[in-house]
Amino acid sequence: MRKSSNATTIGLAIVVALAGRAVGGVWLTRPEVPRDLQKAQALTLVPVSQRTYDDGRTVTVTVTAQEGQKLTAPRGGRTSALTCTAGGTVTSGTSVLALDGAGLLSLATSVPPWRDLTVGDTGPDAAALNAELARLGHSVAKTDRITPATVRAYRAAARQASAEQPRNEVIQADQILWIPAPEVVVASCPVRLGDRVATSDPVLTLQSTTSARIPSLPADAVAGGRVVTIDSDTIPVTDDGQITDATALTTLLASSAYATTSANASGTRQLSARWVLAEPATIMAVPPAAIAGTGTDAVCVVDEKNTVYPVRVVGSQLGQTFILPKGETKIPGQVLATPNASTRCE
């Protein structure tokens, strides 16, 4: 009887040992996950979504009322041609007055012409001339230097207006009838055809006007044409923040925002407005953690192959960071949710 008990005990021990060996064999032979596969499993990708974005900013619009201004003759002579009617308009890039047979080119430069300009001259007056010629549609760079392109553009503008053209590549100040805005309204005509005028004599009197502009534009704005919204009205503005369109100015002056704002001693009112893109831009949105780098300039997103895509951060909202690609970069549809902290974006 004792022998049978011992045999049973030995048999159970063998079974347990074999079972343990079998289980151990399974543990020992379980295949390891390849390192590359482990890394791929650890990567978390997030989608890059697209949305429209108007890049709205709150700005101050300065509105200034101006009394009727007198436009003066840039040089003396006899009026040989004159287009002047009370209530009529004078537009930049045209000619309404000729002295001694030479038409004056009306130009609305931000700095009145005060000297003759030739190739190589620099300064605010040169920059103002380039800017106005460009606004009129001529091919000229917006720089503060007079270039051969400036002279060609001025010559073309004068030719189109039947005004006097530059001689010896010199743009003469006395060939220009300066006006304070791209289009002005005439109140009265102090001179008549055939009158002799002296330098600085009034030749046109303008109606009282109102100018409006944004004195300080946000420096980090998304590029594109802009409008401002005041009350429920949409008003176009120029690239440098001016409201020059006559209809737009009328709309502005009729707004309740203008009516309820008091003018200061100089007749200036300041209105709050939203400055937005006229055509909303298409931007991309990702979670904030998907942005690698620091600050807003040297930042990027990264794909699953660790390829870096430089971007520009333009805003954020509701847990999403809004980005635009830099240059011709094409951002993929998915990026790493949390790129490596040591990622270099440059």
C-alpha cells in the first residue's frame, strides 16, 4: 500500500514538471516584437484639418474732417488748358491744368513733391512717388529709391494724361499738380482759361473732405486684401490702411459708430473696427502639441518619417493651433501628435 502511494506521488511530480516545462516552453519561445514595429506602434498621428480664416483683428480707425484745401500752381505761366467745374472731380493720374502749353500731371502722393527727382535719389518723397505710380497700375517697385523703372512709369503716366513728360530723365516737381487724395471734389475754380498765375497761386479749391485711415496696422497679419467692418457695414481699405473710396467714406460717416463718437479739438474721431481679410484664407489646424520648435517663427510639424515641415502660427482657438506653410511647403494630411522635443525646424 505504501509503494502505491509513493508511485502516485512520483507520477504527479512528473506530470507537474512536464506541465511546467511545457508552459515554460511557450514563454521562452514567444516571438519578440521587432524594434521598428514597436516604434511604429508608439507613433501617434493626428489629422491636419483645413478651415477658412479671416484673421480678424481689432483696430482703431482715425477719421479726420478737413476744411476745403487750396491747390496751388507748381510754377508760373498762362493757363492754356483748364478743366475745372464746381462739384467736379480731379483724379490722380489725369491732367486738368496746363501752363504755357504744358499739361501738369495730377498725382496724389503721401508726400507732396518738393524737389526734382532723378535716378538714384532716395527719401520719403521718392517712396511716395513709387507707391502712387504702382497704385495707378504701372510696373515699379515700392521702394524709397528712384530707379529707371520709376522714370519709365512716370513717363507712361504723363503720356496717358497728355501731360508734360520728363526731360533728361529728371522728374521735375513743377510738372506735378499735387492733390491730397486719389480723387478730390472741386468746390471752386479761382482761375480761368487765359489767366496768368504765379508760383503758389491757388488754382483749385477743394470741398471739405474727410480722411480715414488705420494708423497702426498689425505687423503679423496674414497677407491679402483687407476690409474693415464697422457696425454691420463692410468697408474696403488699402494695403497701407487708408479708406479712400468715396462711397466707403460716405458709408463710414453714416454709421452709428461715427455718430456716437465725439471729435477732439482737431476734428479727429477714433472708431473701433474689425480688420479682416476680404477673402478668407484657407489655413490648417492641428493640436498645440503637434507643433515642434519654440516661438512663432522657427516652428514646424513632423510626419511619421520625421520629415520636418516649417510652418507659421497665425492663431489658435478651442484647443487648435492655426498654421500656414512657409514658402512652397506642402503639409501632409497627418503629422505626429507629439514630435520629439529636440526637433530642429530650421
